[in-house]
Amino acid sequence: MTERARREYAEVLRPRYRVADKQERGRILDEYCRTTGCHRKAAIRRLRAAARTPGRPPGRPARYGPELVPIRERVWRASDDLSGKLLVAILPTWSEWTGIGPGALQGDLVLHCGESTAGFYLTTLVAVDVATTWTELQAVWGLHHRRVCSGVHLLRHRLPFPLREWHSDNGREFINDCLLAWCRREGIRFTRGRPYRKNDQAWVEQRNGFVVRRLVGHDRYSSRAAFAVLQRLYGLLRLQLNFFRPVRKLVSKRRVGSRVVKRYDLPQTPYQRVLAARLLSPHQRHALAQQFHTLDPIALARDIQQTLDLLWKLADTRPRPQEAARG
């Protein structure tokens, strides 16, 4: 039975249900559930509901006509399936890290090792500016600390503002003489996360899951071809994330009884937050604005999907040496 038929059947039974005694109501409910396959609680809600105005469809009144559906769907797809609250922010054009200015980045490494960390595999360096949520992604050839240090150097030069602070976890790929000496030479403050304090890496951990794991996945990648495609993908993703992906930042958090009430600011893209910080020179602002105006979010979303399709085909499905030995 279709949903429309269920509603029409309920319209017929509703007058009888409202004037019936308890036993008769039970029989009406049995009849409705047996005929429609509906759950008894749902049947009670439907038969208790007020009669619907003839000709008016159920639910909230529509604000837009069907002629705008194709346009809205294209914009939604291009925005990486944003929710309505975030999508509205781009239609016209958590934490202890409060009061931090632009240039303080949290960094982390995502391993593309599949189900085993044995052998060689690619990694992704993720860095997020806490103040503006500007995100940089860098494919890294393996886990060696010199490769990771080189990755930090590369993404630093893509930032629209100076790198002042670098914060990471306690992995040896970050805590080593190479990266520490480089930060000292460049005047970059180097801090690391405290044990058992998850919030120390909250921003970049969120990006690890939302960007890398959600899109690239958990497969193993270890080839030169995959490395090149991964780099191409991140060149596209950084544009989409920073210019077209609004983010809401936590403004306040307080406990009211058993509930935690959180308040957020208005959704803004990292690009908008960088401009609002007013730390760029007029020339830098102009260059960043020019880059923004040359981007086509529809084409960008298409290119990202095509690159992902190519990358997924390059996943390493060969058995690991220890697996082959067991076989």
C-alpha cells in the first residue's frame, strides 16, 4: 500500500475513531495496522491528527517551486553536500584555542596503510589554521621525518599568511631534531599535544576524518602513480575547502543542568575569515580575491570526483609479505 493510500484510509477511519470508546478504538487500530502494515504507535498518531485541508500537501509549505530543483541540486553537489544552514552562507557569493590569531596551525599525519602498518605506504600531512580554519593538505612519500619536514615547508609557502606556530602530536615523525631545528631557524614556535588531552588536536583531527578518511578512504596506497594523483587531488580540495566550504566556530559553551549549551558564530569560509582578520597587505588581498574569482565551484567539484575515481583504482590490493607467507 502506498503512503497516499494510507493517508486516504486514515481520513476515512478518523471520524469513527474520534467518537469510539476504548474497545472500539482498539478494533479500529487493529484494522488499520492489519491493512496498511503500519506500526500501532504510528497509527495512533495518524488517527488522532487533525483532518488535512483538502488540496494541501502534508508537511511544511514549499518556499521554492520545482523549476529551481535542478539549480539547487547543482549548487548542493558542488558544495560537497552541505547542510542547509551552511549552504545558505555561500549562496550570495571547539576548544581551548580561543583568542588565537592567524598563523597558529595544528598538524597531523594520516596513514594510507590499509589494514597493516608493515612495509612502505603513503601518508597525508594535514594542517589547519585554528583562527581562520584555513586547511592545507600535502601528500608525503612515506613516514620518514625528513619527508614530513619537507611537507611542512611546502604547505607553509601556500598559506596566505605567515606561519607563526606549529602544533602536533607526539609522534616521532614530528618530534625530531630535523623539524625542531627548521622551526627554530624560521622563527616558528613549536608546541606539542599534552597526554590524554584530545582537545589539543581537535581541529586537525576533525579535518582528518571529514576530508581525508571520508574521501580518500582507508585503503593502502604505495605507488608513484597514487602519490601523483593524491597531490593533484589535494591541489583541488584545498581550493574547495578554503574558498567554498563554510565553517561554524564555537563561540561559547556552558552547562545548564544535564545539557551542554553551545553557541556558534555565523558560517564563513576560511577565505572570508582570512579577509576579516585584516592581516594581509592590499596586494595580498587583491591576489587572493583574484584567485577566488577565477574559480568555478561546479567545475571544481567535478574535477575532484574525477580525480577520486582515478585514485581509488590505484589502491594497493597486493598481499603484504607476511600475508603471502601465511598463504
